[in-house]
Amino acid sequence: MASGFLFGCGIAASMIDLFIFHLGLQWHHFYDLSTTQVALTADGFFHAFGWFITIWGLFLLADVRRRTEVVWKRWTGAVIAGVGFFQLFDGVVDHKVLRIHQVRYGVDLLPYDIAWIGSAVLLLMIGVLILWRTRPTGVTD
């Protein structure tokens, strides 16, 4: 489960958030409270961290595969939960508590916050549901 969770967090950070919102749409950077140069440098560190945890998750997966059979549905649930967790953490902590960046600037944030946090909660719930439904037999709630 840890490998899937880390892989999901890394995919959310490096692929979804960075590639789509930072680079593609250019709606925000990881740290928007300074100059563009600082923001781009922060994006670089964020990108490195995202890929680090993605690769860490893959190394853990390789180790699990070496020792035992992987239950792919369960691993997929952990990946989805990881994506949802990261997006929820980013939406609540980075956007609202620390306010180091917002989803987008110059617009009414409420619809964007609802979409960002709502989709994160939905993904997290789907991942947890898959994990719960694929738990090993004999494990109780």
C-alpha cells in the first residue's frame, strides 16, 4: 500500500499539479509570494520532490513484487488514495492555510476551490473504498 500511496502522491504532484497547473495553464507556481524567479525555482524543487516520491514508490513496488504477488486492484486503490490525499493536502494546507499559492488568480476562487478540494475528497474516498473492498480476508474494520 505504501508504494501505491507514494506513487499516487508523486503523480499528483509531478504530473497533475506541476505539468497541468504550473506549466500548461500557468495558473500558479508552488510559491507565489515573491518574484517569478523565486516561483520558478520553487517549482523546480517541487518537481524534484514529486519525482523523488514517485520513484520511491516504484522502488517499494519492485521490492514487494520480488517478495510476493501484488494485488493490483489494491495497489490501484492506494494510488488513487495517494492522488486524492496529495490534492486535498495541497488544496487545504498550501492554498488555504499557508496561502503560498491559489488555484488561480484574478477570478472568484470559490468554484475553483470547490472543484479542487471536492475532486480531491472524491478521489480519496474512491481510493479508500477500493482499499477497503480489496482488504485481505480475515481483516476486520
